[in-house]
Amino acid sequence: MRLPPRPLSSGEGEPDVTKTKSFGSPSPFSERGPGGEAHIAQPDATRVAARPAPAGPVRLNWPSNGSQLSATEATAKAAYLKPWLAAENWATDFLEEFMRQPKQPFNEFTAIYRALLQLPDRTALHLANSMAVRYANILGLPKGRMVEVFANRGTSGIDGCTSTAIGSALAMPDQPVVLLTGDVAFFYDRNAFWHNYPTPNLRVILLNNHAGGIFRMIDGPRQQPELEEFFETRQMLRAENTARDFNLRYFAVSSFAELESALPVFFAPESGASLLEITTDSPTNAEFFEHYRAQVRTSFSS
């Protein structure tokens, strides 16, 4: 997370401009004498000179093409990178072990994990807002495959996620384009499929928990008695008719066995434009994801 810049203060290697006076043409902000005449403020030469920067850690200046890092820079880079790689390896190992746990209830977190593992090489992966982008950010991408990720984060709204993915499929016809989306974002923008151009490289993975399931995972909304009616806004829609209307090959799964059977056919190039609807239960998803978070906390603190 980027932090906002701190206000400059004396002794940080930058000019101390907090006490200088502006100068130039008289303005409403110019100083005035007793008779109201404007006095143009003059620069305070004692305040604008840069103070010497204190000694600090070595900063890495990335070399231009063809250049090499100095020995000092290479050492600093390795020291910075080492703990991040260790944390990444820990997270990867933990996730793999967690997902091997038997007797999991069918849930969208594990379903996405298994789907991402089968992404074709050179995929353009589009992540809709709400839980789709959050799940993918936690789970990561399969090793050894080139996958480019797109997401309409902005103000985190659901508007246009499907439209963006379809535009991408039209613009890059030689690459697989996969949209991972929730039901609210999908049904909100389903007219994006209403066009006259073929998109045989498009694959849509729809997480249909019949609600805005993210609100069961956010402190505040999930404790409210109005959760289902006003936050989740539950719906009972299915995507089969949408797939039929727009000539998409349709796959419907509601178990891990069905998912594992459908994924190879769904991603096969010869399948053409396809829609995979993964139907789950919103309370089950929330309970399982909270179980995952608790396991992370326990493992990380031990």
C-alpha cells in the first residue's frame, strides 16, 4: 500500500520552504503597511538553501539497458529481496497444504484455486470487482505460464467488467481471454455479449452464489439483520438463458467432481466462446473463507 507523502521538514535533505515568503506582483496575500500600501515580500535567503542530507541506507538506482548493478547495489537488492521471497514461498506452501485438506464443502474459493491452475498459457485474465479480484490476489497464478492480469479497479464498482473482457477478446483474437466474475457483476453487464462479432477465444467463469456474497465477509454488514435483503440483494438467476441467447457453450457445475470434469473441456481451444457457471452457497463460502483466514493467522504466528 502506498503511503501519502509526508510534509517536508527541516533536516531531511530538502529545502525548508515552510518559512519563506512569496514575492512578485502585489496580491491579496501580500503584506501591507500601516497606510494600506502593498509591501512585496522578499525571499529569505537564509531559508531556501538545501540542508545537507544525513547519511542513510543505500538506495537502488536501477540500471539502464545493458548496465550492471554495482556490488553494493547487488548486495542491497539481495538483502531486500530475501525476506519477500521467503514470505512468498511460505504462502505458496501453506496454500497448497491447505487446499489438500480432505472433505472440503463445495465453495468458490477452492473452485477458483482449481480453475486458475488450469489457465492456458498466454491467457489475458480479467478479474471483475468484489470477491473475484480478491480471491485471485490471494491465490496467485500458476507457475510456468505467462498470464497477463487486467482489472477495472477504479472505485471498485462492477460497471463494465464484462464489456472490458469482451473488448479484449476482440482486440487479441490469438490469445485466450478469461473473465472471472461474480453473479452481480455478470448479470449487471450481460448486454456486453450483444454484438455481432465472434469471440471464440473468450471464456467466462461465473461465480454464482445468488447474492453479493462479499457482504458476508465484511465486518459491519454481515452483523446486520438486513444483510440478505439490503446488502446481499439475493437473486435466483441462472446464466443458462444468457448463454443460449448469445451462443455461448454452457457448463454448469455444483460439485468438485463436476468442476474437474468440466475444466479441461471448457479451456480447450475447440470449445469456442464458453461460459462456466459455478453455483455455490453464500453462507458456506463465507464460513470456509473465514476458516482459511483463521488458519493463516494461526500458522503465521506460530
